[in-house]
Amino acid sequence: MPAVVMAESGGDASDFPAKLTKQVFICSLIAAFGGLMFGYDIGISGGVTSMDDFLTEFFPVVYAKKHHVKENNYCKYDNQFLQLFTSSLYLAAILASFFASITCKKFGRKLTIQAASVFFVMGSILNTIAKDLGMLIAGRICLGAGVGFGNQAVPLFISEIAPARYRGGLNICFQLLITVGILLANMINYGTSRLHPYGWRVSLGGAAVPALILLIGSFAITETPTSLVERGKNEEGLRTLRKIRGVENVEKEYEAILHATELASKEKHSYKKLMQRSSRPQLYVTIMLQVFQQFTGINVIMFYAPVLFQTMGFGSDASLLSAVVTGGINVLSTLVANFIVDRVGRKKLLIEAAVQMFIAQSIMGVVLSTQLKATNTMPDRYAMIVLILVCIFVSGFAWSWGPLGWLIPSEIFPLEVRNAGFFFAVSTNMLFTFLIAQAFLTMLCHLKSGIFFFFAAWVFVMFCFAIFLLPETKGIPIDEMKDRAWKKHWYWKKYFDEDNNGKGNEKGDLQ
């Protein structure tokens, strides 16, 4: 149980007494199954789109191009409808996350997680029985609604229920289960690729299993004390706080929640408040983290790993097996993040990983540019080098920009704009995930190996961002983040007008 290990080093983590109770751990784990569902959806699409039976059924033009011996290696899968099969999920998630930000506030985090599980089940059924492309896309849209609701509610739920010094490790359970979902999807694809002609239906239908686990488990979790107090259930909120903290002396934390809720209740227009000058640092950082997370190029690997490995000359089975290998590295490396995030801190992990990913992608670009031409097959030894570099890249992402891209936005906003702020995190992430998923195969066709240099350049920008513009949030209570992180940062502190209690003035809001 990695979160327990991490807690030992958090001496300055919180002024609020708390234990890591069984209740908190179980609730966090159940909620994190939303991540397992999300990861399964990410991982399953790439393997399915490389299966000949699936292509014959829905994309016969792509099937013909794939098996045309003179077809350009980089352009075999360049088809907008094939990309839409993957990307439609994320387009739907953008709209869904907006409605989820409203339900989170009005009806609670728990009900929003339950709604996500229902959408996941519906989408799984539609994809399994799909008879045409319309049904297939409709199923992906339902899954996208589940992703929007789940990704909006789960990180907020875990951040609010977890004690400050355990928050990082518990929140990364969400990302850990995303990686587990991707790995399971890759393993299932490897097995179902031999089940002709309906192996792809088994792969897509498998999403129903984690969806049902999330649905059933969502009835067992408790609502967060913050959400209960926010909706006027103060006594229940206090009882819940004592239960999840495992101590009686929770008055100080309860007073902090009451104070934060009182401030939030005065702000009737959270999105308007989010646009004010004093909210811009958190908003800027949140948006940039999501943009950077996608422009690492990670979803090129996660969505299209089998397609990418087939492009390099791996056979169908070998490409699916290679995707399983990278999925395993992804899980193990995210587990590393669980152990070290509350010891090392967020900022150091992001900086180290940016260096690691930049080096791996740059070398990949060099190898592909010299060894993979339009119509040849890459020599085996170079294909293996690329596979190793992909694993190095994935490991760096998995213990840094992957989990921290969700953790940091979930912990930096004050309560009055927390749902609105996290909506921008989810919607921005889904928008750029959609753009990458929709454009990658076309970019691969036109840029060829240069696509890896494109993403490497972005990783260098991320490196600079993490060094200069990201405050460390490790161990700071969630409702004290503004005073203890943002107001002390060399650049962002200028956005807070102390004379107006951090609210900014009318002139400042327009700057």
C-alpha cells in the first residue's frame, strides 16, 4: 500500500490531525476505477484498429491500404473516419465535463461518479453490438460522457477526502488505474486478435467489466465532507470527517472547510470569479499542464502503439505484444510515482521526466529518419532500439506529467472556483487529446519521423515551464494553497492584491 509508505516523510504536510483510514483508502480505490475505465478505453482503440476483422467490417479502405505492399509505411492508416473512432470519445468528454462540473457542485461528487459509470456501461454495450459505423461512434460518445463525468469528479473526490500528507499518493491511484486499464486492454487485444471474426467485439465489450465494478462500487463510497457542507449538510459533513480521519479532533479542519464554504457561497458565479486576476495563476497553470500533457506525444503511444509498431515493420502479433510491454512499463512507473510523489515533490519529478522524455524522443526521431523509409522494413535491431526508447519515454511520463497533470489541478483551486477550475482541466485535456487523436495518423503520414522532433520541442518548453512557473504544492492543505504556495511564488504573487484580501480590484481584473 504505497500511500502508507509515503506518509512517513510528510512531517510538514498538514496542521490537521488525521490517519490514513481504511475508509479513505477503499473509497479512493473504488473512485479510481473511473481511471481504469478511462485507461481501458484509451488502450483498446489502438489494438482494435489494427485488427483486420475490424477494418474489414468498418474501414475496408484502410484494410486495402494496409495490405498494399507499395503503400507508404507512414500513411497506411491515414483515414479521418478511423481517427474519428478514437477521437470522438474525447470530443464528447469536453461537453460532458461541463455538465459534470455543475452536478459535482449541486448533487455531489458521489452522484457524478455514479452517472459516469452508467454512461460507461451504455457505451460498452453499444460498441459490442455495433452493426455500422454510426452505432460504433454512438458507443464511443457514451464512453466519452463517462470519461467527462469521471475525470471531473474522481480527482476532486480523492483530493477532498484524503489527508493533505497522503493526498499525492492517493490521487495518483487514479492515474495508476488508468495505466492498469491500458495494460489490460493491450493484453486483451493480444488474445482476442486470434478470435476471428469477432475478437474486436470481445475487446470492446470487455469495457463493461470495469464499468460494472465502478457502478456497483460507487454505491459504497461516502460523499466528501466538503461537498456535504457545501450543500448545507453540516452535521453529516462533520460526522463524515471524523469517520474518514479516524480521530475525534477534527474541529480545526472542519472550521477550514466551513470558512472555505462560506467564501464559496458568496460567489454565485464561479466561472466569472475564475476569470478574475486573483484566479489566473491557478487557471493558467491548469490549462498549460493539460496542453503539455498531450503534447508530450504520450497518446501517440497509448492510442496507436500497435499501429506505430506495425509501421516500423513489426508483425501484427509482435506489434500487439510490444504494446503490452509498454503498457506494463506504464503501470510500474506510475506505481513509482505513488511511492515518491509525497517525498520528492511535484516539481522535481516534472523536471527530471522532461529531460528523460526529450532525450528518448530525439533519439527515436534520429533512428526512424535514418532507418525507416517510405517502403522498407526497419532492421530488427533498430526496431528493438525504438521499442526500448518508447519504454524509457513512457516511464518518464508515467511517474510525472501523466499523474501530476491530474493531481496538481485538483489541489490548487480554492473551493469557490474548484469545480469550475477543474472543468477547465478536464475540458482542455479532452480537447487536446481529441486534436492529437484526430490528427496524429495524418501528421505521421506528412511529417514522418519528424513528428518525434515536433513533440521533443514541446517537451523542452515543458521543462522550462516546470522550472520557472510551477510552485511546489507538496503537503500543503488544499484550502491553504493560495497563501502557502501562490502568494510566495516569485512570479505569480503579483496577481494577489493583499490590500483586497486576494480578490483583486476592478482595474486589476482587466489587466
